[in-house]
Amino acid sequence: MISIMDYGAGNLRSVQNTLGEIGAPYELLRDADRLRRATKIVLPGVGHFSQMMHALDELNMRQVLVERIQAGVPFLGICLGLQALFETSEEAPEEHGLGLIEGQVRRFSTEARVPHMGWNCLKRLHESRLLEGAGEQPFVYFANSYYAPIVAASIASCDYGVTFSAAIEHRNIHAVQFHPEKSGLAGLKIMRNFVEACS
């Protein structure tokens, strides 16, 4: 069972439709008690960094989420769900992220058209379970004004005026800056990989 965190925002319907298309059972959760029992977690994200973190706090889910990830529960963060893994973001410098990955999320340069919207190519950096079978340089769909730096856990990058982390994998932590639920066959494969192969 895939537990999709519903914190009042995020692209829930598209994620639900994609999981349904690949035949993966799922549930929406909005409380810490059910999160403590989750065996596979998806954190979809659109919107503002501070709003997401405040929503997790109001639902008493921030610390429980960190504990579950640290306990080895497979986790997939999508878009803002990837950025939440970091310590801070320039979008809300006063707000702490989950702090599971060192570094700061930054805004694209004012010289670039923001948001970074539409299809772009991934560059594979390392072998990974999450991207297995999705192609060497798959085109996937982005919608982001902020980006995460390249870190040791980065398994794919993308270029948009700067090279940034497009996908991350470290043990049970998986995250993508793009939207697999809007990325056609490559996105379906990535979601299926998380459901079937990632632990």
C-alpha cells in the first residue's frame, strides 16, 4: 500500500491517477498516527516551501515523517517533496526543511525564464533503481522556480541555466524534481519502479 501524504496542497489527483494506471493500491493520509503505520510514502508537492512545512507542522507530521524515513521506510518526494528533504530554501530562508540532506535550495537566476516549465532532458549520473529502464536521457516534465544542488545522492541532473539535482536516491530515500505523473511513459516507469523495486 502506497501512502500519499495529503497536507492540503500538492498534485494529488495526478499522482492517484498514475498509481491507479499501474495498478498500485494507495491511500491518502492526513494524520500522524496513520503515517506511523505507513510502509511506503509519497510526498507530492506544488506551491510554497514555507506553506508545505507549516502544513506538515499543523498536522503533526513533520517529525513523524523524518522518523519514518530514518527508520528505512521507502520514500518518494515529488517536486517540492524533493526540496523539502534539504535544510533550507531561498524561497523561505527562515523556515527549516526536513534536514535529511545537507544544502540549500536556491532560486533560478533572474536571467532565466521562471518558472522552469515544460519538458527537459535528464542526464544520468549513477545507476539507480528508480530510473532503471526509463532511458539514458529521458524527457520529463518540470514546473519549478527553485532547484536543489548536486549532492552525493544525486542520480540525475538537468540543465536550466545551472546544473541541478533532477533526481536523488540514497538507501530508502528517492526524490525527483520533475513530475513523473505528468511525464508520459518514462514517468510511469519511474513510478512503477518506486512501487515494485525501491526499498
